Amino acid sequence: MQQHLQNPIFKTLSSIADKHNTEAYVIGGFVRDIFLNRPSKDIDVVVVGSGIEYAEAVGRKLNTKVAVFKNFGTANIKYQDLEVEFVGARKESYRSDSRKPIVEDGTLADDQLRRDFTINALAINLNAGNFGELLDPFNGMEDLENKLIRTPLDPEITFSDDPLRMMRAIRFATQLNFSIDEAALNAIKTQKQRISIVSKERITDEMNKIILSPKPSIGFKHLFDTGLLQIIFPQMAQLYGVEIIKGKGHKDNFYHTLEVLDNICVDTDDLWLRWAAILHDIAKPATKRFEEGHGWTFHGHEDRGARMVPKIFAQLKLPLNEKMKYVQKLVQLHLRPIVLAQETVTDSAVRRLLFDAGEEIESLMLLCNADVTTKNEYKKTKYRNNFELVKQKLKDVEERDKIRNWQPPISGNDIMETFGLSAGKEVGLIKNAIREAILEGDITNDYNEAFNFMLDQAKQMGLNPVK
């Protein structure tokens, strides 16, 4: 183990521990990540005694600032590119209405017992006499080898005490591609209602980490199968299921959404584009209709979905800013490129898409490409080939007409000054007519052409330029 503790900070931590006659251990994620060959810049150190006093002694030795959090009994320092957190070993007990524990001083064994999972309870001794010795009381190493998430205590107790650990179990399983111990999975199912005592912010933070994993569907399947998703994000759970009328069924929109999400993760690690994949069909349950002679329809689900985005963001305590508007825009437009890929692509349709999508056009094309989940290889190839044609047409039209983030060459002020008008209906009608003419290709995106077109439109409305 000593080869993993080569950074000079570990020698300092060791010498300070011995000087102060204190037991000190590296514990948790840093130790776990050594065996997973994952880089880690966060070091958790537990001492049998005062973590704050030990941290202050380390800070003096390294001549670095120590941030102290007395209410939590913790302290941390930043050293080079590392962040080191110090805490005294403790044992915990919980009240049923809170995930904040009653804390008492404890031994290393007490501290390891309170850890969430066996793979996070691994500790390495920092004292000189046993420097580098691994302490693994719950067979965490075996669980690492078996790729298993398991709790040190009875999982019913672990999850009841701190229900956020249910989300963490699923998050670690998703990030590491591990299985969850059967007893732990069953405990999540029985304790799922306890998640209600956890703040929305903490729940969503874990959900975002699941979404940012290489294959988020692993986590969402666990969330659904345990019943947690139905509590924390019911709109997504409602996508589940297939209804059949007169022998006609629709696809399961929950599993379709997970497929789209996994697809888009191959091309982007942008959290908000991944959220757009999750929400692109969110209104399908609300817009589902069976039409005689046709089958199932979801007319308007893109408009209804876009209207649902702000409420869902507020509910999950996601930011109600430009990130939300970005997701909303992609949900609103997600069918447009698909329709183009099914039809003969006209310049005017492409100009309209560029105008409406603006800077989000590349994101929109990634989302639409991910949305092709048909198992029919012929159809899949056909759609993807058509998408390539649409992308090329987008590029050609943009280079020629410069429509992205475009404003018509004639402004409302130009119209008002030319005809002596104040702001009102006539100005809007003329401005819209100019914009439509350019998007349709009737005139080019040129000031003089647009000005002459404006004169013609105004003349038809009985308006004359002021002298």
C-alpha cells in the first residue's frame, strides 16, 4: 500500500500523528479509488480524537490555511492540487424525522461502522509503526473485486438512518457499473418513503451524478424498480408502460427515453443536453390518444413538454435560468429535424429551423440523432442517412443566408420612420411579412430587397412613405 502514499503530504500527516500521539487514517473514497485505479484529489482523514486540532497542527507544518467547521467537527486544507478533510472518529445515532445524526466521539471501528458502503469503509493507517496497513473489517476489498455495493450494517438500518444513502447506492452502482447487493435493493424498496425527509437539492445532486455517468440507464432502472423514481420524479415514472387497444400498442416511452439518454451520452457529457434527452417525450402520457383507423398519437407533446419544463425544474430545484430555457427550447424543437429527415428538405424549412434553433442547432441535431431508437436496421440507417443530408443542408443554407440568430434587415424603427407610424399592429404585420418572405426565399436577406418589399406591403395596406 505504501506505493500509493508517495505524495509528501502523507509523510507530514504521519509525522504529525505520531508527534501528537494520535491515531490517523486515510479513509473512504480515496482508498477505494486506489484499487479502482481512479484518480482522486480528495483525501478524507479520520483521527481518533479532535480532527480540528490535528488539522490545525498539519496546517502549521505546511504553512497553509485551515478552514474550520466547528458545528460539524471538521476542517480542511488545500495542498497543491489536493483537498484534505479532517474529522474525528465518531459514532452516530439517528432520530426518525431527520438524517442529521446525534454524534459522539468514537473509535476507528465505530467510524467505519457508520460508513455507507463497505467499499467506502476501507482505511489505511498513517502512523509510522503501521504506515500503509489496510484495515478492511467488512470485506470491502472482496466487494470491490465482485463489483458489489453492500452496506456494513443491516441495510434496513443504514437506509432508514440516512435515506440519501439509497440514492448514493444507486449512484455508485451506475458510476462504477457495480451490482447492488440483493438485501440492499430490497431495503431500498421497503425504506423508499423515507426519502421524503431528504432535501430536494441533495436528491437532485445525486440524480445529476447518475445522469453524468457513462450509462445513466443503469441508475434510472434501479430508481424505477425500487419505487424511488415514482416519489422523486413521478413525471418520468409515468412514461412507463404499453397500452394496447384493438391489437395496436405504442412503444414503452420510459425505456425509449433511457435509450435516447444512453445514446446521447456517447456524444456529449453536457448535463443539460442529457436533461433534454430525459424530458424530450415527458408529455407523451398527457397527450396520448387512440385514433380509430390510425392507432396511437401524441399530438403536441413537444409543445406540452416544453411548458412542463419550468415546473419540473422548479420541483427538482434545478436552475430556473438559461439552462432551463436551453432544455425547454430543445424539447420544443426536437421533432423538427426528424420531420425534415422524413421529407424532401426545402431551403425554406431549413431556414426556419436555423432561425428557431439559433445557437442550439448542433445540440438539437445531437438530440434528434439519439432519438432514433428503432430496432429496424433499415429504418435506422435510412433516418441516419437522411439526418446527414439535413445537416449538410443546414450548413449550406447557413453559409449562404446567415440565418442563425438572424434579425431581419428592416427593423420596427425603420418601418415607423418610413411611414410615420407609432408602435402598433401595422408595424408588426409589415415586419412579419418581411421575415416570412426571407425565410420562404421570396427575397434574399438583403437590406435593399427587404426595403422594396416593405414599400410594396405598405402600399397594399394603404400606407405611403412620409415625404
